[in-house]
Amino acid sequence: MSIVTNGIYMLICMLIGYGLGRRIGIKEGEKKGLLIAPLELRKDMLTTGKCPICDRYN
């Protein structure tokens, strides 16, 4: 095998690894966001006294 062929194989492997890592990272980020969002909404409501969804004051 030549150096060019090895380089192409290495590039393909790196691109596959990047693609898989990106997909996994996006899924993990979405899960964490869904877990944190209710806590952030509640924190905002308690600190400002205003509902972040409907903008009504208590």
C-alpha cells in the first residue's frame, strides 16, 4: 500500500469517528437539556417572582 492510500484510509477513519462522536454528543446534550430546563424555569420563577412561561406575576 502506498502512503496516499494509507492517508486516505486514515482520513476516512477520522471522519467516521468525528461523525459518531458528534451524534453521541448531540444526544447527550439533548438529554441533559431536558433534565435541566425544568429546574432553570423554576429558579427563574422563584428569583423574579414572574412565571417565565406566561409572564404573570404571583
